[in-house]
Amino acid sequence: MSDALQMSVSQIFNRNGKKYAFVSFTDGSRMAEGKIPDCTILSSRGFAKEEISQLEDYMGRELSNLKRMAAGVRIMDAFMKS
């Protein structure tokens, strides 16, 4: 994987009592989107199967940090101007 891999984490969603968030990875024209806490890649473009496995492993290893990041995302903050 390239050193220029960018990651972003969504807010936490709650559906039918189940909490989850999305983790996006981008690298130029390549992209992958995963879901936590499942730690699975749901869609990807340009990443090899081995790289997708590495991304899923990463999400599993960093799950507590990713959850903490998602908990800190406040979507309404994007619309609030001071």
C-alpha cells in the first residue's frame, strides 16, 4: 500500500439498536469503504485482494481507536459557522 493512503471515519449510526460507522480509505484513484465494528470492506476500487485483507486487519487492530474517532464526529459541526 502507498504511504499516501488517506483515511476518514464517519459519525456513528444507530439502526435497530445496532451501532456502526464507516471507514473510508483513499489513495489517488483507489478507494475502499469498510464498516465497523464488523471490520469488513464493503466496496473497493483499485485495491488488490491482499490489500483489502490488510485494510480489514487494520480495522480490527485499531477498532477501539476507530470507534473513538467515530464518536468524536459531529456532523452538525460542518454546518455550524462561528
